[in-house]
Amino acid sequence: MTNDRDPLTIDALASIYRVESKSKALSEIRKDFYMAAAALSESVRKEYEEELKKDSGSFVYEGLNERKKRITLHCRNIVDLRMEKITKLALLGAMGGDNALETLTHEEREYYLVVLDASKKHRALTEHSKKLKTVALNVEPKTVPVSAPIEEAVPEPPIIIEEPSVEEWIPESVPDEPEEEESVTIRILEDLPKFSGPDKDYELRKEDIVRMPVVMANALISREKAVKIQVTL
């Protein structure tokens, strides 16, 4: 089990998102999740900015850029999913439910209590009807001058639209949409220094055959560091 003091990794972040998205209940996460996720995002952002200053066209930069985007997306999705579940718990609590809060972090407990308090106040609005004041609006009817008699509108005859036959609107064939290729297989043409990818680090040597994300593969191919190969089964 990962210790709360260990740095959060992108693999752990992806694992939390998978568990959270498949379950209707809140999963148990490390108590320092929000601080750890912020530290991970900041660490990758600094690496990204340093590489940007060196060479914004390098494949190292492309890998860090993809990793930064993936971390941001995972964090946002996890927070949104847990926030929705915590809100539902607070609503149940406002209706008298007894909720177990062991799986909540410190930040989530504060959010839960705020939503719970607001829900209780909103639910009790009808119990304080004597305190509500009725405001009478003094609205005088306006008279509209009639300059000419209004002629009775004559309805126009309905327009009948003939539906085309089934044979006319069904095409003879529907072209298949091309599937977007997420990763490709390439052959390395020379020894490369170790660099970071979206999900892992790479340390490649000449003649290595590797499958990697399209963005990074294209960066290597455009710099004549690799060539794309077709894998047939």
C-alpha cells in the first residue's frame, strides 16, 4: 500500500480515477491526496517549462506536455466525481441520513459540512413561514389606445409536406469512420538519451522496436531518430 508520505505518481493517479469512475460510492484515497496531486502537477509543470526554454520542438518537450495534460485531466475528473458523491451524501444527511465519513479527506469534510448546512437551511424554509413577509405590488393596468379596428385573422390553410419514401433517404452504403490511432510502432535509428513520456520514461537504443503515443512517435520520426513500421499479425 502506498504511504501517504510517498510522492503521488501518474500511475497511482490513473488508478484512483479508474476506481472512482466505476463505483457509485466514494473510494478510500490517501488523506493527503489534494496536496500530493498539487505537488505532482507542480513538479511536471516545472520540468515542462525548463524543457520549453531549452527546445520547444524536442521529443522530450512533447512527452512532458502530454504528461502535464494527462495529470491535469485525471485530477479534474477525480475531483468532479468525488465532489458529486460528497454532495449526494450531504443531501442525504440533511434528510436525516447517517453517513460514514471515514473515506473523506480533511478538505472533503469541510466541503461536506458546508453543503450539509446549506441543505438543512434550504429544507427548513417552509418551517418558518411566519417570518416571511408578503410584498404587495402596486401594478396599475395600462390602457392601450385603439387606433383602428382589429380584423379577425383568417387562418392560412395548412402546408402539407410529403415525407420521402424510405428508399429515398436511406443511403446505399454508410462509410465507416476512421479510427484515430493513439499509438504506433517504430524502430529506433540511433541511441537516445533517457526522456519522459506521458505515462512512463523511455531509454531507447538503436534498432529497438517500441510502441508509443502518436505525438511522441511523430516527433522522433520528423527528426529522423526513428521510422514507423507496420506490424502484421
